[in-house]
Amino acid sequence: MSDQSVSRADSALGCQDLTKSFLGVRAVNGATFEVPRGQITALIGPNGAGKTTVVNILSGLMKSDGGTMHLESTETTNWESEKIARLGLMRTFQLSRELGGLTVLENLLVAPHDQPGEKLFNIFFRPGRVTKAEKAHVERALEVLRTYGLYELRDSRASDLSGGQKKLLEISRAVMAGPKVLLLDEPMAGVNPALIERIGGYILDLKAQGVTVLMVEHNLNVVEKICDHVIVLAEGRTLATGRLSDLRENKEVVSAYLGEVIDAGAIS
Amino acid sequence: MSAFWLYVFTLIFFLFDYFILAMGLNIQYGETGILNFAYIGFVAIGAYMTGAVSMPNSVGTGQHYILGLNMPFPFNLLVGGLSAMVVSVLVAFIALRRLRTDYLAMVLISLSLVFYDICNNYVPLFNGADGLYNVPSPLAGVLHLTTNSFTVVFALLTGVISLIMWWIMSRITRSPLGRTLRAIRDDDGVAAALGKSVFRYKLTSMMIGSFFAGIGGGLIIQFNTSFNPSAWLPGETFVVFAVIIVGGVSNNIGLLVGSLLVETMLVHLVAFLPAIPGHPGLILNIAAMMIGALLMVMLWFRPQGIVPEKLRRSPAAVAAATTSTDYAGIDEGVSHE
Ligand SMILES: Nc1ncnc2c1ncn2[C@@H]1O[C@H](COP(=O)(O)OP(=O)(O)OP(=O)(O)O)[C@@H](O)[C@H]1O
Ligand SMILES: [Mg+2]
């Protein structure tokens, strides 16, 4: 099966027939989709559908058992996550993984690739170059922190942040690395409605800056408001792809996932 | 000079030497999260190699060892440090590439046991169980030092060397490199997801730490003029761990405090106490138990150590990364909103 709705030429990221089992549990079972470049795509599906596992595979954190994947025109199947990251794919984690012993500012400062100050030789023999790069990174990091409302917390230990603040930190750290493609695993889970609104705004801003976003999201209100494209995953397979309004007509999708949500009145 | 002052300067030597050793283990464990249970093996490599290159050709010395190059101080010491570093590269490729922390620790401890057995039993390498002795004292000839004045001069020299190493280490830990190592320590999955080559950084950290281990070991063999397997039982690694855990992981002052409390007071000071009549060795065993007890008390009540790790807050975080001349310029750039 291949995803017909987005052509490979318009796709920033995609996968074909991905499979992954954990001790006999088929978490991903043939997932196939393309993520349109420059748009916001939602990855939805019931709990345990394999969404996080797909994100883990696409970002290189886990190796798939089978199938292929690509980032832009590069085949990235079974690549290490550091290599995938360097191609411009950044991700956040469903359960926030802040660098707890570092400050908020330092969490961002880790992100830029190939910093001169990460090389021993430069530290001792080209201190000027290290200083210059560091200065630029600090300025940019403070700007990002201001944008995401974390500026006041810049010197706090990251492990001391609240759940919502950690979600913001994860996004701003990924943004600091200057991603082309951003995978967000439930960026709004456990966050109050005002902050959901704000995060939605940030994601739209990123889209405006040309970033391709794939976000796992359970809240269909959010999906409706900000996502251009939707991928429905159920039992590790791609059930359907397209616009949310089209998917509502799809009986299979409704019964697998949307039904319960619509019945529960989550979509106004 | 009285025996008292000799004791004092011996204690001073070990204070500074263990400060160097603690800094080396700290960059691996405290900054990068590598549980290097083979650390004492790298100290031994530094000691043996420093000795072996500074001694004359082994023929006719009554000892068996490799090299024997009559190499003068401080070049012999550098060879010691660099040898430990080279071996750490091999070890990193064996153990550090794929293994999880706990497996890694087991592999490292096994490697250090194997290496210990080789040194203890294979005589042509470093004279087997007898180890190296009659190692030439550095500078003794040049400065016309007696055995006693050598102790004083070398203890102070070690102090100077430890200050230089401290400067080098702070420069590293405060740089973006140090920050990336701490990111790997806190969560290497996140570091990888940010595009950091985790193995390459762990390798760098292993190499720097092992160089410090080798230098610290080289200083020991120079100070004692001998070194043999009884001086580096694999359990010694845990004394260095105790130094950094008691003093404070990732804090250089803490490492110095830990070195003073654990190494100077509990290991060496007690060694000079007169034996309890009828119970030779009892005091040393009590001291070993006290180190164990102290370690447990600290881990239970104050796991961050006596002098805990400092957060690197922003002006510092910036200054930090730089410690160089155009720091003032940076400060401006940052403090503006
Ligand atoms: N590391 C793992 N080890 C064993 N099983 C796993 C692992 N990760 C995921 N699974 C299993 O794989 C299936 C898919 O999990 P996954 O986390 O991808 O779901 P999800 O769609 O993200 O769910 P949710 O919406 O609840 O976050 C589940 O049955 C889960 O138990
Ligand atoms: Mg999930």
C-alpha cells in the first residue's frame, strides 16, 4: 500500500510498510504515509496504535524491523538518530525529557550542531572563535526563550520546571536546532487550555517559517484548528490519510477512532 | 628534617595527586555519566609507563620490563598520561560503543581484572608481582636533593601540576564541550536526538579522564620510586569514586575536599598511626570500613556531596563557555533584554 494523497515530490518525510514488534506485540504493522512539506500534519489514533513507536522509528531512536523511510530525498532507513537529526529532523518526547541537571538556557545551548566550543582543539587554541559562536548562540537562545515565554526561567534547573513548562522547553530546544522537520509527540498533553492555545500558535508560527510539522495529537479540536493534513493510525497500520473533514465521512475511521470522540462531543 | 614533616609532605603529595585522579574520574563519571570501574587500571598504566620509560635498559638491573629509555622528567610523565589515553581509546571501542551503562561497568571491571592479572603474572612486561622499583627520582640529580628534600620538593611540584591540570579541566568543563558531556550524562537519547555523536563525546571524555589518570599514576611511581600490583588492587577504583562522591560530583572544589577527607585522612593519615599492639593491620581495615560507611552515609543523606555541583547560570554560563578575553563583550550582549 502506498499513500496516494501526497506525492513523493511534495513530501518532506515518509515511510513505507514500517513494522516493529516488541516481544511478539506488533506495535507497528505496515505503517505507510507521506508528510507534506511545509504543512502541519496530525498523526492520530487510539492509545497503543503505535504513534509514538512510529515517531521513535522516524527519528532514529528505534530501528524498525522492516520497511523503509525517507527524509526529503534521503533514504534514512535504520540510520542513527544523530545522523537523522543532522539532516534537520528534530523531535520532542511524549513524556518530557529535559536535561535535568542543566539550566533552561543550557538546554537550548546544547542544541546547535557543530559548535566550535565542542572541540578540544578550539577550546585551547581558538578561544576567540569559541567565544564568538557562543555569544551568537546565547543571543539566539534568549530570543527563543523570550518567544516561548521561558525567559524568566532561563537560569532555573530544567528538572524544576512544571509539566507545561517542560513541554515548552522541549519545543524551544528543538526549535533552537533550526529544524526543517519537527516531530511533536503530544505537545499539548496535560496542558491547560490557555497554554494549548499558545502552543497551537507557536506551531502555526513555525509553519509560517517553513518548518514541516508532524504532531501526534488526541485533541481533535486542535487538529481541526491547526492541522492541514491528518494520518490515522490504528493497530500499527495507516487507516486513512487526508483532511479531517474528509475523514469524518470515512466509516472505517469513524468506527476505529473518531466515532467515540465525536459521540463524546469533543468536536464542536 | 623530622619524620613528622616527612609525613606531612607525603600527605600533601597524596592530597594533590588524588585531586588529579578525582578530576579525571569526574569528567568520565560526574560529567559524562560513564561508570568507569576500570579507572585504577589507567592509573596503573600511567605509573608503569612513566617508570618503564625513565628507567635504564632492563639488562643487568635484576628487573624485567619493557622500554627502559632513560627518559627524563617531565617527558616520562607525559608518556604515562598519553599511554593511558591510548589504551582508553581501545577500551572505548570495545566497551563504549553499544553497551548500556550497567553492562559497560561490568565489562570495564572485567577488563581491569584481566589487565591486573597480566601485570601481576607476566614478568617481561612490568616485572610481574614484584613491580618496578629503583625508579630514578626526577630532578634529584639536577637539584642535588636528598631523599627527604625530594619528598618536599616533589609534593610541592605535584601541587603545581595539579593546579595546571585544574586550570585545564575547568576550561574543558566550562566550555560548550563540557555542556554537551553533561547533556549526555543527563539523557544520551536526547543528546543523540539533538544530533550529538554520543560515542564520539564519550570517547573524548574517556581520553581526557584517562590522561589525568595516567599523570596521577606517573606521579605516584615517581614519588614512591616503585610501583607494584599491591598498589593498585582493583578495589582502589572505589576509593577514587568515594573521593568524588563524598566531595561533590562535578565540582572541582568538592573534589579537592573529597581528596582531603578520603584519601589524605582516611587512607594515608591512618597509615602512619602506630599499629594497635597485637593487631597489625587492624587500623587500615578499620579505615577501609570507614570509607565504605562514609560512602553509604553520603549516598543516603547527601548524594550531591559536601560541595554540590553548581548550576551554570547565565552570565556565568556565558562567561563559562569562554573564559577568554572578550568576555566583557559577551556580558553586554546577554544582559540586555
Ligand atoms: N519499548 C516498548 N517495549 C514493549 N512494548 C512497547 C514499547 N513501546 C511500545 N510498546 C507497545 O507498542 C504498542 C504501541 O505503543 P505506542 O507507544 O507506539 O502507542 P501510541 O499510539 O503512542 O499510544 P498513546 O496514544 O497511548 O501514546 C503498545 O501496545 C505498547 O504497549
Ligand atoms: Mg504515544
